[in-house]
Amino acid sequence: MRSLLFALCVLTSAAAGAAVPTPAQVQAAYRTSDAQLLDRHGVPIDAVRVDMRVRRLAWTPLAEISPALGAAVLQAEDQRFMQHGGIDLRAAGQAAWDNLFRQRARGASTITMQLAGLLDAELRAGAGGRSWNQKWSQALAAREIEAGWSKRQILEAYLNLASFRGELQGVRAASNALFGKLPSGLDQAESSILAALLRGPGAAPRAVARRACALALELKSQATCTTIEWQTEVALGRPLAQPQQPLARQAARRLLGEAGLSGRSTLDAGLQRFTVDSLRRHLRALAERNAGDGAVVVIDNASGEVLAYVGNAGNSEVDGVLALRQAGSTLKPFLYELALERRLLTAASLLDDSPVDVAAGAGMYVPQNYDRQFKGYASVRTSLASSLNIPAVRTLLLTGLERFHERLQALGLTSLTEDAQFYGPSLALGSADVSLLELANAYRTLANGGLMGPVTLRPRAPPAAQRVLDAGASFIVGDILADRGARSPTFGLRSELATAYWSAVKTGTSKAMRDNWCLGYSDRYTVGVWVGNFDGQPMWDVSGVSGAAPVWRDVMDYLHRDRPGRQGAAPSALTRREVRFIPAHEPPRPEWFLAGTESAVVEAVPAVRRAPRIVYPLDGSIIALDPDIPAQLERIVLRAQAGTGLRWRIDGADAGAADGALAWRPLPGEHRLELVEDDGKVVAVSRFEVRGNRRPAGEDG
């Protein structure tokens, strides 16, 4: 049965009436063992091994092979190669004589005859060598090859198809794996070693070194036997050289893993390389904070083509672009867009940033801001840009949990497979698991004014987009996310989020700092970055600004090095009006409104004086001690909704002022927590229990 390579060649040569394939047909039928991933310009960007039987790299022209190797191969395999017509009768006669009267058999196959065997599996030697019929057919095939091929073409094909060592087939694979270089860089010693391997690919290193040394002497090479012996020992005694660190391995596997052929992608090689380098560099800087993994995706807003796809920093097989991680605050822009679209709020609407508890299942959900502080009243613009949690939960109560859940699914977040009640009010703060790719495409929808389309790694005509978000509300959300002044209460005026050109950006951090996000867009590109640990370990003191944002900023600056980002024109359904606040919770400013929702004055409704109450722990709570936290460090934060002058009292003992949060060291047992006035009057009570094995205070070892 003929080999696949020869079969392909014969099929193409039959039409021309030739008995053997042409050099062009052989080269066209040649397949590397790796499938090459090409970028949008045809530049090789990565590769995936698809043939595990042999390792073949790209076909190497004879002009790119060191002349030293050609000389060594001719000396070792076929000294009269340039004179004979495929069969060396003199060598054949000498071989026959030696085989009759000497113990060691001698072969007489020319390079052309060996090439015939490489092209046709039926001509290859079996366990007992070639039969006389095979030898005769091989000789005839060699004559036909010589009649239609030049000597240079024969030698080039032989060096690309011959096996050198183990799975290594072809001069490029052998040169790369054994010596870590291209065939053009082979010196005389290395060439002698490779030529010696052709006769015995599986021979012991010492036998290979002896033959290579003899070749060097015959060629009067400057390479000494000592050098050859040492290089042979090193090349054959170490594991085969591994491919370079992957540049786009996850993307390559998605596109090439099944096909096994080279293919063009939408990636940009320069951008991909820059993104990988930026991510690796920043993760090295975060190593001391227990942040070891990351992923980045860059999408062209107009076409949906993925321009950079970094599944990880090269230290893992996990694809961080597709892995599901907790979203954190990255879902808030879509919540506020929904509230604006339904005209429940405007960007100037004031939201109450004060303690709130929401019924959730059998208990209460008590959200907290990232900095554990409360801002009082804050506008929608400030609440979103500064990523305040409590206003987001209040906004969810306005829009409705079910409606927000449906909106996220419509945006392509397919991982939200549970019903809305499964997530509860914490969905406003990103309790759901999402993938970086789907989340980035949702932000791309904002960038495109509410029009959503699929992303792609393969070049194709952009499909028709569908409207998912209101154009005006999307514009306002983008304007808020680009407002460095509005984000300054949380992030300051100067941070990695503040680009020198127009860009809209949002960070997010999940519970216990296990996931860190930064997603943003300009008029042309959307960039998403995730930083964390694939094994779920929490990072140490890593926020969105210090974790994912620096990589996002690097990539955005690279993308806009030639032309800065620009804000698009406002939709016709929007109006802009100067607005002032009474009381002056925020300075007067021009603000965008959906037509019909304009307001020149935003006045806060006087707050109804609420009775003092204990926010945490609630009455009847059971709190479990964490065995992983040292007793002297563990604390429970007591919180109250109270006026001034109230104090905490625990089990009858004064514990401090109740004006702000109080960190109390928990003790096992039942406790009575009271809010008391200056005169000792109790205004609120909470009875709770702490469970866990811990000795009373004063008995720590």
C-alpha cells in the first residue's frame, strides 16, 4: 500500500502521464506535523501538533541548507551522486563482491534510489530488507526520477523527507530539535553528525560519533573528533528541544485542532505578541501578591473580528478567554443602561448610598461598598463611574431582577443558565459566572450603540447586527464610563483608567479577590482583561486598578498609537442640559438625557428619619468561626443605622461608639448586642450566636 504522500503525488502526476511525481507535486503534497496558525496578513503566529507519529517542520529549500551538510551527506551516502543517472553500477558491483566475501553486508542504494523509497511505501525495506523485486522496482523508479528531476531537486527532496532520529523527519526538524538552529546555520561537526544519522537513525551515540568522526576525516574537515564526540553526546543525550513558548495556543487549538491544516485567522501578529508580553510582564510584577494567571481579548468593534486572543500567560493549558469566572462589578453598566432605557432613572438621578438590607430567600442580603464607606446621595453618573454597590442594588430593585437577568442573556452571556432567583439581588454586583469573550462582546455592544453581533476568529463578512440595547442609553453609559471626574471618588483623577484619548472602561473584582477584571472600549476596539488564579486561589490586595487595568491600558495605548480614540456623535434622541442639585450633593454640570426625561434641577427628597437599628449581625444570626483565621486576627464588623451619640453594648459591656463600623473579636457562644443612648436607654437589640472551637479570651497559647 502506497504512502499518503506518494498517493497524493501519483494522483496529481497521472494526469500529466508521468510515472513519478514532479518536484513541485512532491513539495505541494508535503505536510508538516504542526498545523500553522496564520494571522490576518498571512504571518505564522503559532502552531499545533496534529501528527504524533513524526515531527516535520516547514519544507526547506536547498539554498537554505548549509553546504557543509550537503557535502557530508554526499560523502556518507552517495559519493558519485553527481555522475550517475540514478544507479551507481560501480558501487553496486563493489557491494555484491563485499556481500559475498565479507561478513558485514554493504548497500549500494544511491540517494535517488533512497528518495524513490521515501516517495513510495512499496519500495521501502521491510524487517528482512528489500526483496529483489523491490530493488529492481526501486532502480527503475530512480532512473525515472533522474530523467525528470535535477540533481539539486533530488538532494533537496531527500533532505526534507529522510528520517534522522526517532520521530524527526526532514532536515529542519532534525536541526531544530538536536542543535536548536535552522539548517542554514549547521557547522561542519553538526553536519557530520546529521549525515551519520542517516545510515543509522537509532544508533547509539558512540556509534554515531565514530561514523561522524570518520566522515569529518574523509572531508578533511576542521572539526575535531573530540568536538564531534562532545556535540553528539549533548545532541543525542538530552530531551528533544521543545517548541518556543506559545503565542496564541488556545486560538490555534480552536481553529486547527481538528482540521490539521494551516489556516488564516483574524489575529494580528504584532498586537498578539505585544499583548502576550504585556500580560507576562505584569503578572511577574504581581507574583508577590499571589496573582499568577491572566487572559486578554481584543475585538474590532465594527467587524467582530478577534485581533488578539491570549488564553493564558503560557504557564497553563487553561483557556482563560473561555473559562467562567465571577463577573464582579463588570455587569453594572448593563443594569444602569436598562434603568435609563426604561426611563426609570436619568444620569442625574440621585441614589441613596446608605445601608440597606434586601430579603433574599430565607435570609437578608446586606450589600457593602468596596471601601466599606457610604457616600449618602450620589447621582447615577457617580454611582456607576465610581462603582458604588448599594446604589446598584437599589437600581436592581427598580428594574426588576427578572428583567435584568433576561437582558444579560440577550447580550450573549450564555453561562447564566440558572433562573433569576438563583442569583438573587447579588446579580447587580456580578455574582454570576461569565467568560471573558462573552463579556467583552457585551461591552462591544455598548460601543456599537446597542447593536450586537457575533465575534469570530476566522475571516468572514460581518453579519447583520441586531439591536439589543437602546442607542441613547448606551451612549450615556459610555459617556459615564469615560468620565474620569465621576470615577474620582473611588479611583482618583489619575489611574490606569484615565487614557489620554476617549475611552470607556469598567473594572470589577469578585468576592475574596479571586477574579479581577478590566473591560473597556474606544470607537474602534474593545479590550477585555482578566487576572487571577485558575485554581481559584484569592489574590492579596489586588484591585481592578492594580490588577487587570495596567494590561488594559498597555493594550489600548498600543492600539491607539497612531490615532487616538474619539467619542462618537450623540444619537438624535438625546438632549444635553445643564443640571444642578438641591442640596448641592454634586456640583452643577451639563448632562445627557433621553428626550422627555430632561430636568434642570434634581432635588433630593428629605430623608425620613429612620429609627436606629442594627444592620449586622441581624437578630437570630448564627456566625461560624473560620478555622483558617488566627483567633487574634478574626473580627466581626458590627454595623448600625443610627444617629450620633449611640454606643454599642455587648453582653452588658460597653464596646464603643456606633457612629461607624466596629470590628469586634468574636467569642463562641450566645451574645446580646445592644444599641444604647447616652442615658443607657436601649434602642435596638440583636441576639446572635457564634459557633466554633475556640478558647475564651486570655487562653490563647
